Amino acid sequence: MAAERRPDVLVIDDDERFAATLARALARRGFEPRIASSAAAARAALGSAVPDAAVVDLRIGDDDGLELIAPLRAASATMRIIVLTGYASIATAVRAIKLGADDYLAKPTTAAAVAAALGRAGGSASAAAPEEPRPLSPRRLEWEHIQRVLAEHGGNVSATARALQMHRRTLQRKLAKRPLPE
């Protein structure tokens, strides 16, 4: 009797410790993980074998992880692509989905949440029930609004500050802070 094939997952993250931890957790949940610690390594991994799924960090060193979505999608139209980020915003989530990502998760997240996101398309047994949405705090709502307006102005801080009727330096201070967890 042949063993059931485990889904191959390419974990693309420049934080090697996080990638290794996530890979071990996914292996325990029935996946066959491979790790790429740079955009170039991810492209090379695609050349050797096309994975069933990919978990892509938004920032991979100096590279934009969203730029990997198109080559991943070109390699396989059925590949499940999950974007992970420590810099979550509605603007980047919308951009990721428009580029072809299947899901978008903010760090810190659990391996169970990543496995559930990976399993949603294929009906995998590892798919868990979705979490109940929680209302965002006022500070998180402010962060999301600033990110949306910044995206609308093409990343121009001065134009964003004028649109928000905020001093440019105040906006720069707010942008320098990491987003609050939801």
C-alpha cells in the first residue's frame, strides 16, 4: 500500500529561525516543507520542483515578497499562496490578493493558522474553523487608515500628510512605529 503524498510547501522567509520553526510545525501537520531564505533562492527552488503551496514573507531582506507572487502563480495556477507579514495593513493585503495571493496573515501568527490557510483550498484535513473576527482598536484603525491613504498617494508622505491634515513630521513618527497587533 502506497503512502499518501504529503503536500509540498515552500516557505520563503529571510528570518531563518522563524522559517525553520514554521517548517517543523508544518511537517508535524502533514506537509513537506522546503525553505528559501531569499527571492533568488525561491526562484531557484521553483526551477527544481513546483510546490503545492507557498508561504511568502512580505519583506525578504531588501526584496518585496509580493514580487514573487507572479512567478509562483505562473509556475502553478493551483498553487496555494499565503503572504505573511509583520507589517500588516489593509493596503498591502488588498495588493497581495490582487496580485494572486490566496490568503494574507499578520505576524505573529500560529502554525495552526498557517496550516489552516494552506488547507482551505484543497479541503485538507488540517483545515480548521476560521476564527471569529475581532473589532480593531482605535489605534489599529488609525494605522490602517494611514496606510490606505499612503497607498492612495503612491507612498508620498507629504501628500499623505496634507490629505490627513496632519503635520508631515507627525506622520513620519507614526509611520516609523510598528503596527499594533489586532
